[in-house]
Amino acid sequence: MYDKKELGSLITRLREEKGIPSQKALADIADVAQSTVREIELGKSSPNMETLAKICDVFDLTVLEFFFMLQGPEDSLLIDKKTKKCCKQ
């Protein structure tokens, strides 16, 4: 299981690293409600899989890659972008 605050913090960090200036901008690009992005980034709610997939698309990540990032480097896996297969690092 993951912590909602950690998930929200990761989305905020990815948004800022991608140069997306606001939650509204991310919401517009991902085609989700601004209030949804706000609640997720604040750690008040968890996204459903459809919403998470849309947000991950903005960051050029699969949902699987996102969850690996959420786990942290000690549990990180290598993912082959072509085959989508992974192996423990």
C-alpha cells in the first residue's frame, strides 16, 4: 500500500520538474478536474486508475513506472521501455 501524501508529493515533484506551472495546467493537460489534482497533490485523496493513467501520460510514465518511483530507490526496478518487462535492480 502507498501513502496518499507521498503519492501527492511525487505528482507535485514530477509536475514541477516537467515545468508545468500549476495544478490547473496539469489538470487541463491530463483532462481531469482541477479539484481532483489539488486533492491528490495535497494527499487528501487517491486517484482512481483512469485518472492516474491520464496524469502518468503527461509525465511519459506508465502507471507501473509511477508506482516503482513511489516505492523509492531501495525497491527500484529496471524497466525496458520497449518490452515493458522489468527486473530487480
